[in-house]
Amino acid sequence: MRRETKPTEEAPITRAPLPKGREVIGIIEQRYGGNKMKVNCLDGKDRVGRVPGRLKRYLWLRPGDVIIIEPWEMDNEKGEILLKYKPNQIAWLKKNGYLEKEDEEF
């Protein structure tokens, strides 16, 4: 017996988690290798982002992805990548003014 599949629907636009405290929204520009990448943050700085070991296997990142990064206390030019936004969350961020609409396509 073969089960019928429903046509795929677009995911509804849902609320996205927002940065708290020192966290900043950023866009990945370039991967350096290993778990490091160049991130263009919305506060106007370019940082070297690092994926922590506990998220290494679960957080797959590519250039153009929108993320939350937490700058290090010692060095403001580096930071930890905490979360990757999904496409429906990016649409919610754009609609509510957290991301500029002039940004590159996601």
C-alpha cells in the first residue's frame, strides 16, 4: 500500500529569536576553513566567527546565511556563532525591520 504525499507547502512566517545582550545579527561573507568564517555584522563591524564544538555537527553554514553572533569579551573582532536563521525567520526579520530589505538575496 502506497501512502500519498501532500504537496509541499511553504512554511508559515513565524517569529524569530532576537539577539539578547551583547549578541548581534550577522551575515556570513566567507568561510576560512575549519570552524571559522568572516561575518558582516549589522552593527557595522566585520568579525571572525567561530562555531563552538557543541554545535559543530548540527550547525551547517554557508556564505549568505543569516546568523546570531556573540562577540568575545576580550577581543571584539571575534565571536561565537550561536544560531542560524531559517528562511521563514529571515522573512519575518525583514518584515519587522530587523534586516534591511536592500541586503543581498537570502
